[in-house]
Amino acid sequence: MLTFLATIGAVFLGFLAATGRLVAFAGLTLATAFSPPIYPRVILREMVNIGYFSLPVVGLTAIFTGMVLALQSYTGFSRFAAEGAVATVVVLSVTRELGPVITGLMVAGRV
């Protein structure tokens, strides 16, 4: 019985040691990430390259996605004579759901 408890204790102490090393690594990473060699011009240039120059690609993708969504919604809503709700559904679904996902995919694909 004592060896069983010793084994459990050793495993638990090993887990605590690994957790401590992970926390120390995370702290060192955060401390190093905000240390003095920060280059604001490089950061600003990359923000412009990644963000601003991705706007045409993201915009075209959003327009075409909205057109496809409107076409598909219209065919479904026309069965119930609810064509007037197509614009609302497209705007809400693209803005809330698809917009952030498509933007993230396009920016990540461009980088």
C-alpha cells in the first residue's frame, strides 16, 4: 500500500514540476515579448502591408460570398413568399457569422 501511495505521490510531483516549468516558460515568453527591442516603424509597416493591402481581396470575397448567399436564400425564401427577408438575412449572416471568418481566412491566406 505504501508503494502505491509513493507512486501516486511521485506522479503528482512530476506533474507539478512540469506545470511549474510551463508557467516559468510562459512568464519568460511574456517578459521577452515586451522587452525593449521593439521597432514601431517595422510594426506599422507590417500592419499596413497585412491589413490595408488585404482590403481589396477581403472586399471582393465578401461581395461574392454575399451574392451567392443572396441567390441561395432567394430560391429558398421564394417558396414561402418571403423574398423581402432576403436582404435582412444576408446582411445579418454576412456581418455576424461569415464576415469575420472570411476576413480571417483571406488575411491568413494572403500572409
